[in-house]
Amino acid sequence: MTTPTPRSRRRRQVLSRERIVEAAVELLDTAGAGALTVRALSDRLSTGSGAIYHHVGNMGELLQAATESVVAAALPAFPAPRESATDPGAEDTGRERIRAAALGLYDAVAEHPWLAVQLAVQVTRSPWGTVTPRIFESIGECVRTLGVPRSGWFATTSTLVHYILGATSQNAQPSDTAVLRDGAQRAEFLDSASQAWKSLDADDYPFLHDIADQMRGHDDREQFLTGIDLILAGITAVGRPS
Amino acid sequence: MTTPTPRSRRRRQVLSRERIVEAAVELLDTAGAGALTVRALSDRLSTGSGAIYHHVGNMGELLQAATESVVAAALPAFPAPRESATDPGAEDTGRERIRAAALGLYDAVAEHPWLAVQLAVQVTRSPWGTVTPRIFESIGECVRTLGVPRSGWFATTSTLVHYILGATSQNAQPSDTAVLRDGAQRAEFLDSASQAWKSLDADDYPFLHDIADQMRGHDDREQFLTGIDLILAGITAVGRPS
DNA sequence: ACCTGAACACCGTTCAAGT
DNA sequence: ACCTGAACACCGTTCAAGT
């Protein structure tokens, strides 16, 4: 009849799902996607490999949980505050909040390069899990305030989400190892990429040839926002045909 | 001094890189991403597992080659015919060619669901390999004819490519197994997805709640094109501010 | 040169056994 | 209930040995 005392429940509770997910994210961040193994994880947590399975089911579920925790942290406070669509300036703040959510995801992928591939994996498993719903909700809530007719909400939100996921994953660090936040390192990478494009056959790739210099000098993050603004401009243009 | 006769060269040449890549694509298509193993591949090709490594280096290289071969087949004839940007109607044919290239990739992912994740993988390894360059070139070549100033070519092309890759991967079959081209199957999936959204907490996900019905009825492919047109409208709007 | 297939060093996952 | 860690059935890759 009596519930177990807190003391007895807490006695040997050293491991938990949260601790495991946290350790998994650390492992992914510091050593890359290939370094997350059950053995490495149980080593780091000083347990047996079987202990992991008491809390997470399997590797895929762990990867999903790791992705969800990082995505949840990257998105703005949730749920978003409701605003009346008739407020003056509501459209501008809607656009601003879309930019903020997009940048949150963009920066998360920059900090956690393994996210690039994991987002693609999780999103095709949509809509199970919270990754796709969270992202969709964050963006969709803002689209509502943009003067788009109700019938266009889903298509408009989808377009933004697809662009955001595509862009963040393409701009991710091309490394299987640890995070490199060094700007010089990024410049070096762009430089070699530019060289690679220039060395392609000019007859097969005339456009890449022309544009190789432009690509060397560009700022990923700024250009990511340029793309967002391009789509927002399209939303406005389609909503009010001239 | 004499080159080997064709006969002697051909004698035992049963295996080749091409045949291996072809078999890999078949395996991926029919049995899913998890089914591509060196053992399964050498079984299907009736050789020893070591023979594979005489032609492809390692598994990652094989996956890259499989992706490249499917992407190359999906994109329109390459390189694209040159058109003068001053032609009347050049912008319209540019837009039409962008839609064609985008649909080519979209349909390829529908036929080869494993492409969704592989595109994300290959594209972060950019610009090595031919996947990213090919896609960029196809789209960029058309962007040139759209009246975008030269300084905007790279950003505009990037926006389109990011959207295309993001959308194709999100709309891929959510299955790890064989291809299901059955329309009814897709409708069933959308139905359960819609149910899942409806069953989310209405306070945390008000937008998804509102929109669940819209998402059940939608046509992926049509909506994919709607997104393309939204971005094209943005390109026009930004190029000619009112 | 091309191929064979056993061997090696891993991997995720399970499960009897402990506390 | 929670954890241990050996065992199992895989995996990619290598390499001496064959033709």
C-alpha cells in the first residue's frame, strides 16, 4: 500500500535516459557521427553496454532523441505568443520571427554538424517524433500573420521549412569529426571548393566556372538569410499580384 | 610494344565498377538502404566479397557512385543548350527548365527513396564528387536567363538548390524497405500523419491542429512545384522592386 | 590482373546472472 | 528494478593464396 520512499528509489539511480542522450550529444559533437557507439557511450557513462537498453530501446531511438533535444533547444520559446493578425506591423514581426527560428536551426547545425544528416533522416520518418512537428509549428505560426490566405498556409510553410532544412544541411561542416568553429578554417574550405569548381571542365560546367569566385567570397549565414528573404518576397508577391 | 588484344583483355572480365554500381542501385531500390552490404552485393554478383574492393575502394565510395549515377540520369541533358538572355521569352523558358530539372530530381527520389538521405550526405561532402556540381550547374544555367544581376547568381541558385534538396528529401517515402509507388499507400500514409498531428497537444501545436486536414488532402508533387513558383516569384519581385 | 574466401576488428543487441 | 558483461549474429575491410 505504501509507495516506495524517495530514498530507496534514488539509491542506485545513476543512469537515466536524459543522461544518456546528453552523453550521446557530447560524443557526436566532439568525435563525429561515426563515434557514437553503444560501447563508447557505456564507457563514458561507466556502465555496461546492456544498461543503455534499459533506457533507450535502440540506436535509432537514441539518435532521434539526440536530434530532438538539440532541435528543441535551437527553436525559440514554445509555443509562440499569439498575436492578432490585424495588428499594425504584424507582418513585419512575423517575418522577423521566421528569420529568428531559421537562424536558430542554422546555428544549431553549425554547432552540431551531425545534425545535417540526422535532420534528413528524422524528417523522412515524419511525422513520428517531435522534430518535424516542432519545426513546422514554429514556422507555420508565423506564416499565419503574413497575410497569406488560409488555403495557402500549408504550402507556404512547407516551402519555408524545406528551404531551411535543405540550406542548413548543405552548409554544414563537411567533416565527420569534431566541430570546427574557426572562421579561417571555413574560408580555407571555401577556397578549395572554389578551386575544385574552377578545375572542372569548362564546357560541361560553364556556370560553375563563372561563379567560382563569387562562391569563394560569400558568407554562408548571410546568404542563408538572403534566401529566406527571397522566399518571403515571393510570398508577398503571390499574395498580392500586381 | 603491342597492346593486349581485345580477346585477352575480355577473357575473364566479368566484374566491373559499372556492374557493381548498377547492382548496388538495384539492391538499394528493392530492399532499402539497410540491405546494401558487401556480402549481399557479392552474392548477387556471384563473386567473393574481396572482389568488390578491386573496383570501388570502399562502401562510402560505392554509395557516392550510386548516388551520382542516379542523379546524372535524373537531370536533363547536360550541358544545357545555350540561349541568349535577350531572346524574347527567354525568362519563361528559363523558368520552365528550372521546373523540369527540379521535377527530375523529385521523381528520382520518389523512385529511389534511399536518395533522400544520400543526397544530404553527399552534399555536405561538397564539392567533391559530381552530385553538387551537376545540380548547381543545371539550375544555375537557367538562373542566368532570369534577369537576375550577375552579383545575385550564386545566392539565387543556392536558394533554389537548397529548396529542391530539402523538399525532395522530406517528401521521400518514409520507408527503409522497397519502393512503394502505389498512390493509395501514399494517401494512407498522409492520413495517418494527419491523425498524428491532430492528436498532438492543441496548446503546444495550434498551427498543426488547424492544418492537419489541409495536409491530408495535399498532392506532394503539385505542392513541390508551388514552392518552386513561390521562389521564382520572389526572384522576379526582388529583381524588380515596385 | 583479377578474384577467392577465411580472418580480423569491429558493430548493435540480447540475456542469464547478479544486486 | 536496474545493471553487468559475455555471447551472438552481423558488419566493412584486408590479405595470403589461387588462376
